[in-house]
Amino acid sequence: MAENENSLNYSRPKKICICNQISEEQIVAAIKDGNNTLEKIKFSTKACTSCASCEPRVIEILKRELGNK
């Protein structure tokens, strides 16, 4: 066996919404699809619709992706 065969580094998407298993990649894709408000992100991805503890992070991603610092 090759040395790195057992230690392959599979990168998992970073989960932003743990309750609904929504990754940062999914949120970014939703923004690129035109979901440019928190409400639209909630509707399209279901992020922030359970406990909402991820809402500040989703807002941060929205601002970053839309260029609003």
C-alpha cells in the first residue's frame, strides 16, 4: 500500500447549519443563484429555520458574498 493511501484527505464541506445539515458551499451557491437576502436563503436552503443559532454566520456569508462589509 502506498504511504498516503490510508490518509487520503477528503475535504468535507463546512456545515454552517447543523440542524439542517447545510454547508457553506450550499449557502454560497444559493446566493449565486440570486438568493440575496436572509429570508431567501432560509427559504431556498432551510438554513436558520430550526434553532437559528447559525443566523449570524449566514448573515456574515451573505455580506461577504455580496461585497457588503
